Amino acid sequence: MIKTKYSVDGSICSTLDYETNPNKYRGLITCLECDRKAWFIKGFTTAKIERTACFAAHHNEGCDASTVILINDDTDSEQGQDDHIATSDIRIDLDKTNTNSIYISESNDKHNEEESDWNSSPNKNATNGSSGFPLNKSLKQLLSNLCKNRDYAEKNQTITIVADSGRILIDGLLKDFIVPINDIKHEDVAKLRIFWGEINNLNEVDGDLWLNYGDYRKEPSIFMNSNLKNELIRNFKLKEISELDGSDVIVVGNAAVSPNGKIIIRTGFTKYISFRRYRPSDSASIGD
Ligand SMILES: [Zn+2]
């Protein structure tokens, strides 16, 4: 789509408007039809394609305004895999991570017929990988499952996250730690949680990076100082930060509330964060 609604006054924001004044519109534009949050994709020319600037959004189903086909970078396509994950305990071993992958080992001891058993005794054998299930899953895949099913964590899976030092950071039921970025409650503040949701826009201020859910003045953001930002660019091989516009994100971190009531999530390392990125399909018709 090439037009969006500026949510402050309901006026139309065109791609030219946006490009002329990104700070005015960033985080404050929505689809004219379905009102979902939108983000700007700038035009570019390569040897193969020429793309005009446009907007994208995760439109509601059936929304006619969608002209950009977004392809996510999910890699797990094994049939039936989700059912398996849904009934397995999850362990994330942060000291086994490199660059942007966080491996989650999951038990192949399915437990799906024995709910009472695995409720009362989470499979501790699952923690050292010695019980024959070298099935590694990334934090990204947890995100992917959450994106496909918001209630994914309601199946009483357990999760353990262990830091390099061996200190247990998170240990318990997944649902007690998973928090949607757009629904952070008071009780989730100042505690280590696994936040996930959409990043609809980003901005850089004094070298620091803000990954914003929406209105950067009021709605939640993930904050990264310039060191962390540079690490992020390196580890995720980003050509530019705007590649993360419209991504889904998952981050292990702490939320705090700023003096003007905005929630800010911070994390210590880029290995605690993962993205499910979207890119416009090259075959899509763009800009009607
Ligand atoms: Zn729409």
C-alpha cells in the first residue's frame, strides 16, 4: 500500500509524506482499511528489480489494502513438529549459543499422555542433553510457535534458561515467563521475562536503538545502547537496521517503567534476543 492513516489526526500519510518527515510519522501510521500498525519500506533499485517505496502491515485477514506479500524467515517446516514441541519441555542453554542462535533442547520423551506426571516432575534429565534428544531448537522457534499460536505457552511446558556461569536464570512453566509486548502487566515489571511481539518501527537516538511496538512516546520499546546495537548489526548480519521493521521479536530481559509511563525492555546480550524477519516478496506487486 502507498497510503496510511496518521493516527494522531486521522489524516493520510503517503510514502512521500513519510520519507519527508519520518520522525513525525514513525510508529503512528496504520492501515486505512484494517487499522493494523504499518511501517515504511523505502524504495530501491538493484540490477534486477526496481521497487518503489511503500508501506507494509500485518493486515487483518481479508484486508484489501495489502499489496505487499510478506515472507517470513521461518525455517522449520517439518510436518507435525509443532505438536511435538507443544508437549515437550524446553531448555535454553545460553552458553551453547553463538551469534544469533539460542538452542533449545527439548525432550523426546513426549509426556503427552501423562499430563499429571510431567506436571509434577518436569523432566530434569532434559537439562544435560544426555538422555538422547540432541534436538536443538532456537529461541527463534519458540517465537515462531508463539506467532502461529498465541496460546502456545498454555500447554504447561517447562522452560529452563541457564547462563554461562551456570546460574539458572529462568526455571519453571513457560507460561509464567512469556509476556506479550503489547500486554505487559505491572507484575511483569522488574522481573526477568521472555517478552515477544511485533516491532513495528525503529528509531536511533544518539547512537542508541529503540525497537518500538508502536507509538514510541507511549507504547513499549526494547532499548539497546550503541554497543549492543553494533553487536546486533554484526551478529544478525544486518545491512541496515531498518531490516528489522515489522519483525516479530523475542527477548529475554527486564521491563521498567519510565517517568512518563512508557515501558522499556532491556536485555544484556544479543544472544537473548531473536527475530522473525519479514521481507517483501519480489514477485509481489507493490504500489498500486
Ligand atoms: Zn490492512
